[in-house]
Amino acid sequence: MSTALPPLRVGLIGYGLAGSVFHAPLVAATEGLVLDTIVTSNPERRAQARAEFPEVRFADSPADLWTRTPALDLVVIASPNKTHVPLATAALEAGVPVVVDKPLAATADEARALADLADRRGTFLSVFQNRRWDNDFLTLRRIIAGGELGEIQRFESRFERWRPQLKGGWRESGAPEEIGGLLYDLGSHVVDQALVLFGPAVRVYAETDVRRPDAQTDDDTFIALTHANGVRSHLYMSATTAQLGPRFRVLGASAGFVKYGLDPQEAALREGRRPGQPDQPWGVEPEHCWGTVGSGESPLTGGGRPVPTAPGDYPAYYAAVAAALREGGPAPVTAREAAHTLAVLEAARRSSREGATVRLDQN
């Protein structure tokens, strides 16, 4: 007799960019999970989903989904940012484990309230911070742990793009309730990475600018963090960068690390590639994309020692979710960690508005 457990059934709310490119493919590729229901009333998105997931069911609204919660083991919220808190609250009140795409909320207080609700209900809650599993970030963590750079003094992280034309949609809306703009979009990633690497921030300075004609919200943003351990993080997010800088430049007392280019996993997912496909190693980049470690050299002139890039591993997030639901372990990214990131983003917004450095309470 087989002792294999039945797969955990997943309901996915939203089938836009986040749902179709990231969550649905990664859930479907995870052993022990099955994509059961997608919430979307858009006929084109339903046809797109049906083509890739022939067995999936559909619901028109989250309210329809709650009637199926006894048959679901996890709900993934990949709908627009403004819906994250009310939908996560409804799911937790229904006693359903929840994954929420970043940002979890607009404020740290809202994130803490969701964490408290999950604790009271004894229900699983996690935030999808996939870029903790970027190839360059995994590589950097390994290098820092190995001690080759010495004591870290400054961390520079850039998530830059050249998109001079507006694309429209809620992500570029200036309405506060939409939680749009780069500060909360890409900033959720780069701040989270900085806090994972170097711990809590005690001071925040930021500049948020609107550069493109007719743009309504920030599209060129800089954040400077001072961490409690003394490391300084300089974080850049932009849609208006005609010449891209290095993704990471990390300066230590003994050596530095420089890495250009973005992790290949998002591009692969957009192109229709999927984890686990035969003859297509996942998350691997060619040698000419590797970063370099050295001191006193310029990587543009061939200086420094090339460092093999670890494979990117977005599938590890949902594998960890499945393990936590099966075995009762911790969430791979917690709501309280998300609250720390949101506290920094709130401080950054205030800093930019007031033109001053903001001090953060570490508690």
C-alpha cells in the first residue's frame, strides 16, 4: 500500500503578473502541492490558465473561494496590493493558511496585526519574498559567511530598469490606497535583502522622485540605511536608468564583491520555462555573468577573481511552505519580518517628505 500523503490543495487569488508568472508555476512545480482553484473572472486569463493547468477550477471572486475553504489547504493572495490586508484577514478568519505576495500591507502596524491574528487563530501566514532565493543573493550570503570580504562596511544594491514610457495600471497609480510606486514594489525586495544580511536598521534616509512625464508616483528612489551593527546599505530602485549599475557592490575591510545583471529566473518564467523541465537547469547563469571578488581592481578591466554564481532557487520558497504545513515548522518568511521591512519603507517615505534622517526603534 502507498503511504504517500495526498497533495495540499492551493487556491490562488489573482492571475495577473504575480499570479501567472510566479505563483501558479511555482506552486505547480512543488512536490506535495497542487493548484486547485484560481480566482479570476477575466475570460482571457482563464483561457491562459486553462492552457497550462487543464485540471484547475475557477472562482469568480474571493467570496466564492471561502465557500471552498474546507477543501483547500492553502490560499495564495496575488491580487493588487490594496487587497492584501482584507483578503489575508478573511482567509485567516476562515482558518485557512495563507501566503501573501509582497508587500504584505501598507504599514508595519497592519502587518503586525495580521501576524497577531494568525497567532490567535493558530494559522500559517507567510509573505512571498522570492528574491531571498535570487542567485546573486544566495552567492553573496555564501561569500559573506566565508569571511573573505572581512568586516562589511558598505552594501550597495541596485534594482534598476530603463522604462522611459509609462505602462499604466495600479502599480503606477498615485492613489495612496493602491500602494503603488517603486518604494513599495522593488523597495520591498531590496530592503528585505539588506535586513536579512545585516540585521535591523536604526536610521533611514531616502529620496523618492517622480521623473517620467505624467508619472503619478515614485519611479526613481534611493534609500540609505544604517544598521545596528554599523553596516551602511545604499539601495537604489529606478525605472529611469539609461545605464545600469552593478546589482550588488559590497565593500569589506579585506575585499569587495561586484555582481552585474539580474537573476535569470523571472525571465525564464516569463518565457514559459518551468522548474524541473528536463535538460534545462533551473536558475543557472553562464560564466561570463559571474561576479568578482578582489581589492583595488576594477571588474571592468578584468580585475578580481570570478566567483561561481549559485543557482537561483525560487522553488525553495514553496517547498518550505509545504514542509511547514506538513510538519508544523516555521514559515520561510514571516509576517513579523515583513513588518520590519515595512517600518523601513514607512520611514523612507517620511524621510523623503521631510528631507531628514529618520531614527527607528529596534523593538
